[in-house]
Amino acid sequence: MLIEKVKDMSNVFAITSILFLVVLAISPAKDYFSEWRAFQHEYNELIEEQPRRIKPVEIGIKQFWLPDLGVTDRCTSCHLGVSEINLVDIPAPFKTHPVMYHTTDEFGCTPCHQGQGIATTTKESVGHEEFWNDPMLPLEFAEAGCGTCHEGGIAAEAPVLTRGRELIQDLNCVSCHNLPGYEDKFVVSLDGISNKVNRNWIVKWLSSPHEVEVTTNMPDFKLTNDEVDLLADFLMSLDGNSVEMVPLPADLLEEWPDEDLVELGSTRFREARCISCHLINGKGGHLAPELGKIASKVTREWLFNFIKDPKTLHPGIPMPIYGFSKKDVKAVTAYMVTEFRDWDAEEDSVQIKHTPEPDFYKKGIALFNTYNCQGCHELNVPGVGKNMGPDLSAIGSIPQTQLEFGDSGIETTRPSYIYNKVKNPRIFLENSRMPIFDLKDDDLIAITTALLAMRDSDIPEKHKAEYRPPPEYKPQGEFGRLVEKYSCFSCHVINGEGYLLASDLSNEGSRVRYEWMKSYFRLPYTLRPILTERMPNLFMSEEEIIFISDYFGLLFVNDEIDKIEITIDAESILDGEHLVKEIYGCNSCHLIDGEGGYVGTPFDETSKRSTPQWVYTWIMDPQKYRPDLICPDQGLSEIEGKHITAYIMNLSKK
């Protein structure tokens, strides 16, 4: 019996020993035939065929270990040519990495691309594994990784991420979601809306905003007809107005105002260049709403008061207060109510017969709150409040298992969920209260990229490059009042404040001549004919023009620019002409003696407008004061810059 037991144990021991030897044999064999080893051998064979000598890699696991980032990345065990500049045209995984602003030994790979850095197989490294929360970002969303360190603001080297952040700001997503780093955008108040628009227009607008105004940022909530009627009835019942409006003048009470008044209004409308900011039947600027059918939307009384003083009706609106006379205000109103009508629609005075439900007010408030209309539009009515959507501050980190894909049939990944949620939220839930935005594919990719960058990150502060805007500049006194009145910050930047749609005015006193500045305020004209959005004629008073010109001339100066010495003589002028026309071809974009291109400002009248010191400063580094400028930096020497300046400053003296 004992002998049999000993034999059984011997057999077990023998079998176990054999299995152990098999395991020991399999382990090195498995390593020898591993995917990464095959890639490395293939890489060494491939570089032997290259025209330039490239150092072969030693066979073995390649690893970046960055303890402060919590990174252990083995990606370069297979991606062997990421830093080799001569492998741009080689197929993946050996090709050169596109332009990198950081080295892999600084940050590794996964802080930008995500994925499973410690893995050594293709399938595992991309991270499409159960319980792995951060699979590798698809290529179109790769710039989301930049947002790991570059928090908020712009990132010049990541245009898709930057565009997404701009869209999130423009579309006012923060009105419904917690999105740190974004600010509420100005949207018109709904107080007194029944004194502004008619019910027909509200019904059309709520039914399909983009059919009424193609360029609007207002999304489509896909309201039912009953919901549209309830909201329209509720809004039209709010007959109170936040401010007392000036009664409509007798000249405007007639259905068709006096022809002479309309003609004057047409002239003033053109002189004010309203089309620089507003679309009119699809043509014009894109900074303000379409005006082509405005008379079929708003009441005459409201339009008259708005033209007179838009900031009283809508505090904070970026539209300037024009210096129109009382007659001009009447005339512009008369012109607009006569010309800017929806001729295909019913007459403004004819309203579709509609009887509100008995409890429309209560149901209207409920709908208003359900769709969080207060998130964008201020409305001072009891019972109205905000009804925010989900917190998106860390949407880029939310576990994919927590995302509700429903029966959508889309790829069950975080990027796919966010992309499709923004594109059409009703793909997941038919009665979703999130509206639908009319966005192109490029915009959807950009917004998804920006949202994927919203992550719970444990990146140390020393590695972060958080965007810090310059200190807020708020001009004081009379100058501050004029800047507010004319909404200068809507187009111009002053000391870091405002929007760079037009020139930066921070150095205006060193940039332009005093007399030219005054004449320009009296009657602005375009410096570049190809521009759609141009400086409007604000009809400023002479006292205002002198004050602003003096203020710029005294305070907005740059001593480094003013002290530059420019000599204008025959020799420098002749050499400058040769440089401009023969060497650098400046006349391909700029008009010279009436001939040349229309992309840049004409050189012919530059000396009447600009100081020679500013011209020299500008041509030596065009992007210093206007980063988006397409004018190339030619790398001019000091003497070339001064000779070109001499030639340009002499042109108008011919």
C-alpha cells in the first residue's frame, strides 16, 4: 500500500517537473517570438534600405519611466522612428512623429495620446481592453491630449483644440453645463419681449431657428407644436418692459413713411455701414444678426428705441450707440420698416388666430425651466430659474462604462459618445432636452476634442501651461464712457482687452498721425478693400473726436517705437524701391502707384496715415502686433527695413 502511494507521488512529481520545464521553455520562446521583437528586426532591416545612414536599434524593450507624471511607457518598443527625421514617408509604426513640441523623454507618450503605456502588444497598447478607461485617442481627436497641460485659453500649436474651445465659448455651452474656464456670453434679455416681436415670429423662431436666421447660434430644441404654442403664449403675455420706451414719432405711425424720410434713412444706413456687422439678406458681416426681415420681426416702437440707444434696451450689447440726430433715428427706422420686410410672409398686422390654453402661463413657465431658457436669456419673472445639465468639468475622464449608449448602435467609446451627443443627442434618448446645433463635421470634431481635454488630471503643476489672460483693462473717466458707448472692444484690443477683429489700438499714438486720426473718425474708410467687416461711421461729435484723438496721442504711445531714427534720402528711397519691387515682391499684395494687389493696405497713402517709426517696426516683425497676419516675416536687416520704410514714406509725395 505504501509502495503504491510512493509510486503515485513519484508520478505526480514527474508530471509536475515536466510541466515546469515546459513553462520554462515557453517563456523565452514566447519572448523570442513577441510582436515587439519582430517589429524591431523589421525596423533594422528597413533602415538598411534607406539612402541615409540610420543607427539600428538594440533588440529589447524600450521604456520611459517618469515617476512625477506616473508614466511608464513602452510605446517606442515598436514606434521606433518617432524621433528619426529621415523616416517621414515610412509606414507606421516606424515613421517619424509629426512635429512635436515636447520630447518623449520629457512627457512620454500616454499623457498626450492616452492608451496603455506599459503594454507591449498592439491590441493591449491602444487600450481597447475591458476595465481600461483611457484607450488611445483617435487621430482626429489627438489634440485633446494637449489640453492635459494646456488648460484653458488658446494653444497656438493645437488649432483643433483651440477651435473647439472657441466654439464652446461662442455657443455658450456654459449656460447649461459646468465648464471651468468658460464665461457666459452676452445673449439678449427676454424682458419685455412682447413689446418687441409679434407672436407669428416667435412661433417660427421656436419651431426652427436656423430656418429664420441661418447664422444664429440659437440651437433647435425640436419642440412639438403644442410646446411652441405654450412658450409663445407665455412670452407674449409678458407685456412689461424693463425700461420705459420713447413713444413712436408721428412720422412713423403711417404704414408707409414719407419717401424723403426713407431716402434719408437709406443714406444714413449706408453711411453708418451697418452691413459691416450685420448680414442683410445673406450679404455682409457676421458679427450681428441678420436684418433682411427685421421689420417683420420687431415692432416699430422697439426698433426706433433700439436705433436711438441699443444699450438701454439691452445692457451689455456690443452694438455702439451711433451719434445720430433725432431726425436721423427716425429716418433710419423709416427706411428699415419700409425695406427690411418678409414679403413672402403674412402682413405684420395679421396674426394667426390662436386661443391660449387656460393654464398656458403655468405650463409655459414649466417648459421655460425644463429647457433651461434662463441659462442664456435673462427673464425677470417669478418662478423662472436655471435648470442646468450635467457637469462637464471632467467629461474627458468619465468611465466609458458610465456612458449611456442605449440602442444607438455607435462605437462604444468616449470620443464616439461625445461626438454623437453633440451632433444629435436624440440618438441616445428620444426626449432629450439637449438641443441640436447646426454644426459641420469639422466643428463637431473640434468641440469633441475640447471636451475630451476636460479631464481630472494629476499632472504636477510644474508641467502645466495654463493660459493666463492679461490683467483686465477697464478705461476710466470720459475715455471709458466713450469706449463703452461705441463698443470699441467689440472689434479692437486695447492693452490686452477686447477682440482682435480690427487693429490693436494699444500703440495707436505711435502708429498713426494725429490729423489723420481725427479725419478718420470723422469719416472712416477701408484700408483693405477685400474686407467685409469694416469700421462703421459712428457719427461721433467733433468734441468726442478731438478728445479720443488727444487721448490716444498722449497715452497710447510706445517710446521704443518713437525713438527709432529713419532717414529719408534719395539713396535710401532708390534702394527701398528695388527691395520692395524686385527682391521681396511687396506689390503682389499692396497697391503701389495704383497698381498691385488688394490683400494688404495700399502703400500709396501710407505716409499720410502712419509714422515712419511705426512702418519700420511693422515690416520688421509683422506678427508682433497681429499674430494672425498673413504678411510674411522676411527677416529683413536693419538697413533693409529702413530703406523700405524710406521708399514707402516717399510714395505719397510724388
